[in-house]
Amino acid sequence: MIVTRFAPSPTGYLHVGGARTALFNWLLARQAGGKFLLRIEDTDTKRNTATAADQVLRDLQWLGIDWDEGPDIGGPNGPYKQSERRDIYDTYIAQLIDEGKAYYCFDTPEELAEMRVAAEKEKRNNIYPRPAVFPDAAAVEKARAKGRPVTVRLAITQTEPIVIEDEVRGTISIDPAELSDFIIQKSDGFPTYHMAVVIDDELMGVTHVIRGQEHLMNTPNHQLLQKALGFRIPTYAHMSVTVSEGGGKLSKRERPKTLKKAIKAMQDVDIDALANAGGITSDELDSFLNGKTSPDMPAVDAMAALLGVHLPEINIVDFFRSGYLPETLVNFFALLGWNPGDGREIMDREELIQAFDLSRVTKSNSLFDRQKLMSFNTEHLKTTMTPLDTLVRHFRAYLEVNDSPVAKADDTLLERIIRINEGARTLEQIEQKTRFAFLPDEAIEYDEKAVKKVLLKGDGLAMLAAVGEALATLTKLTPEGIETLLRGLAEEKQVGLGKVAQPLRVAICGNTISPPIFDAVDMLGMETTLKRIQITLEKFRQDN
RNA sequence: GGCCCCAUCGUCUAGAGGCCUAGGACACCGGGUUUUCAACCCGGCGACAGGGGUUCGAGUCCCCUUGGGGCUACCA
């Protein structure tokens, strides 16, 4: 049976790269009818945050990537948090030392740094000088007594090339002379990543390891470890990296960077109000703008929201908050470095699972193209692609996380809103086009350009008044009734429908962007529509 | 610097030596449809990084150059 896993280190939110790695592993397991496990790699006590692991789990759940064994649900080979598996690692480390395959070291960080610098100066690889005789228990005691750090390294004794059979890259051969004895146990007693990952993958029965290219050069070390411990070597697949439009890696630093640029480009920014919105002090904001520090993510998000600056989405939650569907992301990430080979692009989860094939994973790096993502979202937002009740569920979650007034709508109304906005690109767009119907009349903001063009130029206001009078004669409001009425009015006045509809649109929602006008009026209701026409008439007649 | 990986339109990619006059999608440009924004329909622009081989024949195989990426931690 095929067993894959996703093993994030809980240092923050799940980001694009992590999600893509998780997805490929999940896809392979699901398509093969195997198992997909989740394991938390929290051996770095300094970098891990308490809430990050939970957040990563939530992000995966939102994407619809489910797991068969994991820290929250357990499983036969738990625990699934590396910090809770210390005794297991200790046993194997002791075994390697007993067998003379690993040895203690007492170097200080400063000494190691010196070695590194020296190696670089001499333009050679930094290879750790293995002692002729390995330190014994007494030596360890002595070192500890002197306050020196105690670590354990694997002794690399192999001389034949290490061969990696990679499912996407083919056969790769590495000369072990290039490799240095590496640390398998840190001075704080925790295993290093290499040690923990090898033991866990063996014990948890992982058969296929799909991970980023950044791990390719770790693989020789892992295979050496597997050999030393008598473990099987799982099938490896190293996938390409997805880079940002800016060039480098898709980095979370892009968000503060974009915000900083935007603030600096603005003329009159109220620094105090901005700092306040972000929950930071003016001094902290100042330090940020001078490139010294960077506020945390919630602060960056809040300030961007205040200024109306759109930040590039990096973390999965960013995409959620921007109005993307999880179906879109799953589809899009799958196609970043893989394709079904038959030209299909827009696919749902089932189709992806059925078509997935490790042998069709691409070798070269790819660029994250947000425009194409947007286009994918447009497709998945159509009811022919995603069931309406699913869209409603996602839409409600979106509205709630963004505190939208549209959240007041019940599911039936939400369904209708989604239907009449067929063709929208994001949930955010639907929300913006619909919120006029959920705002109090006095909260409608009139777009200056729209007012000028539609109401003030020509006889827009007169037309609006006529529309108001005509609408008032209707006894019952239906989209069809409104359509008949407005079309009749346009014909009577010998003008196109636009001349009638546009002033009405501006009157009820303040700008020229709205759902189809008949639905828009119907949603608003007779009373509010007439009231807003009245308010608009009064407001702009006075101005003239 | 050392080691490793990669290289087709602006972007994601199809391409397993003759099906290639290099196909699709996004973007872009032009047109159509239209009550707005979208969506939708039609058309157009646009690539085998360069140089050597191998072969009757190379985008496809080999070598070199160039370019991009990764690793080079008591991070994962």
C-alpha cells in the first residue's frame, strides 16, 4: 500500500509551497487508495509557535486535504508530533553510537563557525574532521562538566557513490567524499531533522516521499542513515520550486514589503491613525518604514485594509480572505508542476485524484501567475463547476471572516446572489457588487465619476425621476416586471436601455457596477429603491 | 567557491527522433454580444537560450557555453 505524508514544521501559516507539497502527497495517496499522514516536525524549539500547528491543520482542512493519521486523530504509529517522540529517537541514536556508526562531538558554535570560514577561504567543502577514536562515555561526562555542548554525528564510511532513484528527476549519483559527518542529535537532546525524518518515515510505513527540491541534497544523508539503521529506502520524488513574480522564492516578506512601498508612495498618510489600526505604536511604524523592523502579520493586514492596499497572497489564509475558493487553489497548485497530459486544466478534486501520476510531474521551476489563478477562480465560481450549496458555504465563510454586511443574508438569498453574479472572478467581487443592498441608505457612497457621467451629464437626473415614477406604479416587484417596465420606458423615451438603467444603478448603489439591474432593484425592494432615488435626486439637484 | 538540479510563446505547459508549418490555457491586442462590471463568442500576436556533435532526419539523444534554481546550519 502506498503511504505518503506531509510533515510541516509549525513556524507559521501554511503557505503556497507547503500546500503544494501536501497536495501532491495527498493526490498520490488518494489516487492509489493508500494512506496520507500528517506529522508535525517540531524539533526546533526556538522557532515553533504554539498556535501554528493548529493553524496549518485548519488551512489543510479548508483546502479539503484530509489525512488518515495525524496529531489530532492519532493512528497506529503515533504520536504524530516529533516533540513527543524523544524516547524513540534516543533509542536509535544510542544504537548507532553502540555500533560505532555515530559519535559524540563537543564543538562550540564558535569553533564550528571558524571551521566553516576556513573551508570557504580555502575554497573547499566544509567537511567535519572525524576523530580517529570516538569519544567514550567518560569523555562525554568530562565535556559536560566543562560546560561544552554535546552533539552526535553520523560517521560516513561509505566510499561508493550514493545513488538516488528519484521519481521525477531520474537517477542522481553523489560522491560520498562530498559529504560531511552530520549532526543527528543536537546539544539540547533533540534529534536533527535528518534523524527524525528517517526514523518516522520508517516507523510510520511511509513508502513515498514527495518534497521540494530543497531537500534533494539532504537525500544522500537520509539514505546513509537508512542504511546505517537497516531501514528501507522509500521512493523519493523531488518536485520543482514555485517562485514569485518578483523573481525569488514566494516569501512571506512580500506582504510587508508591498505595504511599505504603498505607504511610501502615498502623500498624506496619517501615521498615528495607521499605527493605531495596526495595533502598533507610531515608533514601531516608523521603524518599519525605515526598513529596520517588520510588524507581525495581523498588523500588516490591518494597515493594508485601512489603506485599501491589496497585498500579494502568500499564505493559504490570504487567499481565503481575498475571496478565492479552495477548489481553485487545489486545482491551480496541482497544475504547478504537473498536468494530466490531455490538455485538461479546470478540474475538480475527483478528476485530479483520478488523473494524478507521479511520472507526469515537471522538473523545471514554475512562476506563480496570479492572473491565471484568477481565471481559474472564475471558472470554479461557476455553478456548472462547483455545486451551489458548496459555493454558499464558502461565500458565508468569506463574508464572516471579512465582517461583511452581506453576511446578514440567509442561505436562500446567498444562493441568489451567487447566481446573479455568475461570471464574477472572486467572492470579494461578488461581495462588493452586492453590499449596496445590505447597507443603510446613508452609507451609500457616490462614485464621483459615475455621478458626473451618468447623472449630471445629459438628462440623467430627469430620467431617474421618470424611472422612479414608473417604478412606483408597480404593485408587485419581480425581476421580470421591472425588466418589462424599464424596457417599456426606454422605448417610450426613444433611448437605449442603458440610458434608463445607469442612472437607476447609480442611485441605488452609488456607482456603475452592480449585478443585473432588474435583480438589483428586486433585491433592494420597492421602498428602499424609491427612497434612494429620492435621496439621489435631492442630493444632486441641490448641487446643480 | 564546491556539489546538485533545471532550460519550448510574457506565464503555466503539450511534445518520449519523422505525426511540428511546434498544440492548448492565462495574459495581451483587435472585433462581436451587452443595462454596468464581469462572463461569453470570433480573430490576432507570440517560443524550441547559444554553439558543436550523433542521425537520412533533432524541440526531442550527447557534449560545451550561457542563464535560472537549490544545498553548502546544533533550520526544517
